[in-house]
Amino acid sequence: MSVYHTLTAADAVEYARRHAGVDQPGALVAAEEVGDGNLNLVFKILDGQGVSRVIVKQALPYVRCVGESWPLTLDRARIEAETLLVHGGFCPRHTVRILHHDAGLAVMIQEDLSDHTIWRRELINNVYYPQAAGQLGEYLARALFHTSDFYQLPQHKKAEVGRFSNPEMCQITEDLFFTDPYIDHERNAYPPSLAADVAAIRGDGALKVAVAGLKHRFLSQAQALLHGDVHSGSIFVAEGRLKVIDAEFGYYGPMGFDLGTAMGNLLLNYCGLPGLLDLRQAADAREQRLRDVRELWLAFAGGFQALALEKSRDIMLAEPGYARQFLHQVWVDAVGYCGTELIRRTIGFAHVADLDTISDEAMRHQCQRQALSLGGTLILAAARIPDVDALVARVRQNG
Amino acid sequence: MSVYHTLTAADAVEYARRHAGVDQPGALVAAEEVGDGNLNLVFKILDGQGVSRVIVKQALPYVRCVGESWPLTLDRARIEAETLLVHGGFCPRHTVRILHHDAGLAVMIQEDLSDHTIWRRELINNVYYPQAAGQLGEYLARALFHTSDFYQLPQHKKAEVGRFSNPEMCQITEDLFFTDPYIDHERNAYPPSLAADVAAIRGDGALKVAVAGLKHRFLSQAQALLHGDVHSGSIFVAEGRLKVIDAEFGYYGPMGFDLGTAMGNLLLNYCGLPGLLDLRQAADAREQRLRDVRELWLAFAGGFQALALEKSRDIMLAEPGYARQFLHQVWVDAVGYCGTELIRRTIGFAHVADLDTISDEAMRHQCQRQALSLGGTLILAAARIPDVDALVARVRQNG
């Protein structure tokens, strides 16, 4: 901690020259701070032609959008870099490349992805990347399989669970996903016109029991090294390409959480589309989103099963039929976590632009109401939704 | 590690004088080594009248019954003492009292329980302690509830999961419970007359898929600080009293494992009784065992639910109805783990006297066959056995 100081733009350039491992360090001449997140400084390091060559990212010791009153562990920078290095080892194609990291400064250097765009932005602007969902499924299959008990030797995995213990960041999720939306809490944010919907959620004992189960599994099931925050704003896309970034919530948790978060953000977009596009475009884009959800799950489950068949090192977990049975539990969890993401992004602390940028107020509230309703339905019905086709049918049924 | 050396009897006396905190240390004059286990030196420390006053227990760096060729971590002594201290904090009535412990020497001093008897011995000798099963259920309810997410604050619990990471001892369980009995392995031990039964188990894909699920949950579900080895040989009983000892397998795992191990040992005794007692006695004792299984579960579940109602600190897990729903999952797990205990104690490395001391060979094999058959049934049918009364009915049905 004692070496920690926040980097200036000049510091960032100097740091990149020393540690990025680029061919001509002297060509790095300027830095542009582009952090639009809440938690970090993010510098693009530019060459003499103004081309961004690498990214220097430094964690701040507090939540940036709130200020220094909400302190936040710097250890998340180590967790993020080490999570991405592990995932990158198993899925280099879809994990941002970490060139260097330093726990003391809470800083890392990562590859520049200026030729990519944040997926959420493209989803909102109706730019379709038909391969993206499948590639995200492939990333999750590779990252989660190789860090699970199917592949990790037990003693190594137990050490990894310790290395990726991430209590402060997990608590943010524990609070924002699984608690705040279901109680009266100052961090929540929703318009008065949703008050009745929110009250209905808080009065629904069966729903809260189901959420308690999802929270309990988030707290106790160390199935694999999760990304922990794999929403469409943590994903860069380009034509035929996809890269996952921002893994500061990485920890050993239930696989369904990553799948559910990813599916939930596609469905948040689905819910927002009628407010973002004209009627005809919205209908087409909604079909694309449902195809994306389907492709995401099938790519994950198919990839995981193929890896389980080929590479399982635990002789019992390798038993034919077990991976399929386990993946069904992951599926049920994923549907539930997907529902909690829909709810917490609509009425909780951290919203999504897919809903919040809808300019027409009445339409925005209608879309938000749909997200809430769909979220509640998925949480309650998760165990009775046998597969992704049934999920798609449920979503259509919800309107 | 450098301070470690095995204690002589004289060392043990001196150690107890210094650290046991007894009123008159000088009254401790002799030590008697009574370790009948495989892993430890156990000294009774005697006063001038030959009365045992405290126990000094030291871990050996290898499996005693096998020899120095099977090394075993000394850290298990720290884990054992710290597990018993935690459990003792929440259930002092039924946890052996730790007076002192020293990780470097892998030694602990615990209260003398010479006025108690090992429960397994009494079960075999048909000495009935009607309160014992209920007290064991109370111990498990208090120990597991207070170390679970219902009661522990999340950040503290994550630190505790790290403190009780117990990879080497867990691996013993992972191998002996969940792998060896289902494959050809030199550690297994069973008579040739059981070869067909063993082959049937190894050829049963559905059974092995179910065991894989139990193993996977043992590997990944950090629900509570388990005892980890709570069989009837780890339990002292006396009239109206019960004390749990020997927690070197302690770690954060699925609650059903402790419940299943405990129930499994009662059912191993149930299976062995026809070979241990005459017909009439055996029938009565079997009814007692079934009452014990029932009482054990009901005391655990009732105790846990009462604690959940009164003391849950997680606002979501406190939702009315959640504890009951969670306990049903624990129940299903417990039935499965009970089945694995029945199988591994019959054909695996470590057997139980309830079966092995049956002198008539044909009868012994018949009892062993019943244990195997019951074990397989419970593993396969766990999800379809709704409660403990249904379990008792299944056991009767099994013969």
C-alpha cells in the first residue's frame, strides 16, 4: 500500500514505456484519460501519431462516482489482473491481454482495443454482431471449465480459491444484486411510477425465498473462477471478434452467476429496445437478442460438455452423464441469476443505458416494468424452465 | 515445522504441567499413551492416584498404521484445535474442551473424558444412550448454523474459509469416500464373496453420476465449518452426555456431509446388529438405531430452524421459509452422503468394527452386503426420499 499513488497522465506514459514491453518505448508520448467507469483511472497511451498503443488502468481507493466516502479495496486490481491472466491462459482469443501488472500501485497494462467497441453501445445503437453471443459462450465455457473441479486438481483449486478471495467486491454484489432491491435502501433508484411494482416485489415472500437461495449459493458455491461482472459493458466487440475486460469482481463462485449476468444484460437490452428503436427495427432486434441468448447458452453448454469429455481430470466427475446433469443445475441457477440482474439493474443502484437512455418517459417506465416483471418470473420459475428454448418462450410470453 | 519433535511420555507430562492450566501442575506425574487411531499420539496425563486429568494429543507426520511412507500434514493439528474451539464456542456442552494448542508442535491439550465411552463401542455392545442422537443433532445444528452464511458476516466467513482450508485431509475424504470404492484401487478391502456386489456398483453408471455430484459438492460447497469426520468413533458418550472429538478433517463444506456421515454410522451399526447380537436383542437394537437416525435429523433440523428464526444475521437468508427450503437440500445431500459412508466403510480402506468384528463369516458378509445395498439405494433415491420417516421406511424395506 505504501507505494501507492495515483498516476498522472505523464506518470502513465512513463509507466507504459517501462513496463508495456512495446518495441519502441520511446514512441509512447502522451496519455489520454478515458475512464468512464466508477472505480478506476484508464489511460490510453498514445504514440506520436495519436494512435493508442496500450491501456494503463489503475484502481482508485474509492468509488469514483460517489467520492472518497465509499472506500474500495485496491486489491481488486490484483484480482482483476490475475483473473484475466488465468482466463487468458485458457481462452486467449476472448480475454483482454494483460501485459504487466503491479499490485502495489494497483495498476495494469493491457492491450489496446481501440478497434473494438463496447458491446452495450452497439446493442443500443442496433449494430448486430451475430458471432458475439457464441464467442461469449465459448469464453465462459473455457474459463469456467478449466478453473472448475472437473479440471483443477483439488489441492491446487483450494489454493486458487484463497488467491481469488475477494470479500469487498463480493460484498458489493451481495448487497446490490441480492439485498438492496428487496428492501428499502437509499442506494436504490427508480421512478415513483414504479413504486407499486417495487412494493409487489418486496411483498412477494416466494420471490424473496428464491432470491435468498441465489444469494446463498453466491456466498457459498466455489464452482469456478468467475469473471463476476460479465455484462455487455465489460465486453468489447468488433467484426468477428469479442474480448472480455474488467474482471475486478473475479472470485470462485457459482457458474450460473456469470451465465445469468450475461443473459440478463441481453434481456435488459431486449426490454429496452421498444424505447430505443422504431417499431419495426425493435421487433427485428428483439429477435436477434433472443437468438443471442440461445446462442450464448448453447455455445457455453456445448463447449463445456466437449471440454468435460476431452479434458476432465477428476475420474468421478468424468463419469459419462455427470457433466450434463451438472450443467442442468448451472442452467437453473443461470435463469435465476438472470432474473436478479434484470431487477437490480432496473430499481437498484447501478442501472443500464439500455433502459435509462430511453427518452420518452412513459415508454421508459413501460420497458422498466417489463424488465421487472420478466426478472420476477424468471426467478420464480427457474426450476420449471427446462432449457433455453423454454426460456425464449417465457420471454415472448412476458410481452 | 522446525520446532516439531514427537513427544515422549515424559515430555507429555512436562508439557501438560506447563500448559494445561490445572490447579496443581505438580500433581501431574505420569503419562499413558492410549492412541488407538492411525494418525496421532494420545497421552492420558495421570496424577499420583493414577487418575487421568487431561489429554495431550500430538499429530504424527505420517499415517501411523501405514508408516512413514504415507506422510500427512501436521497442519491438521491446528485445524483440529481451531475447529473444536469454534464449535466449542457455539456448543460447549457437546464439544470436547481444548485447554491449549500449539501449531508448531502439532499438539493440543484437551479435557479428560475418561468417564465417557466411545459411542461406537457402546453401539456394538448394545448399551443404549437414548439421548445421544438428539445431542449429536443439537451439536451439529449449533456448530453448522453459527458458521454458515445465515449467521457469519460475509467478509468474516470468507476469512474463515481460508483459515480452515484443509487440502490434504480433504483429499483423503475425496479419495476414500468418493473415488476408490468405485474404481479398482489397492486401498480397497473386501472379501472375495463381495466381488459381484462390488462389480455391480462399479458398473452402475447412474450410481456413479450421483456419487460424482456428491463429490463435486464436497469439493465446492462452503456452507459451514464441518467437523468432517463425525462418525460414532469420534463421539464420547456417558449417561445423559455426549462430546464430539477428533476434528482434524474440519473445513468449510456441505452440511449434508456431516449429517450423512453421522447417520451412515448409525445405519452401519444397524446393518451389523444381526451379526453382533442374538435375534431378539438385534431386533430391539435395530429399532433403537432407527429411532436414533430419526432423532438425530429432527434435533438437527429443529435446532437449525429455531436458530435461523432467532439469530440469522443475513436479512435475505432470514426470509421466512428459506431455512426450511435450504434444510431440504441439506436433507437430500445427507441421504446421499449417508449412502457413500455405508459403501466406503464396507469395501473401502477404512472399515468399521460394527461390521468387521462380526465373527461368523457368512453372517458378516450378509451384513456387509446389506450395507452395500442400502448405501446404493440411498445414493440413487436421495432426491425421492422426502423426509426422515420415508428414510426409515426405505431402510426397513431394504431388509
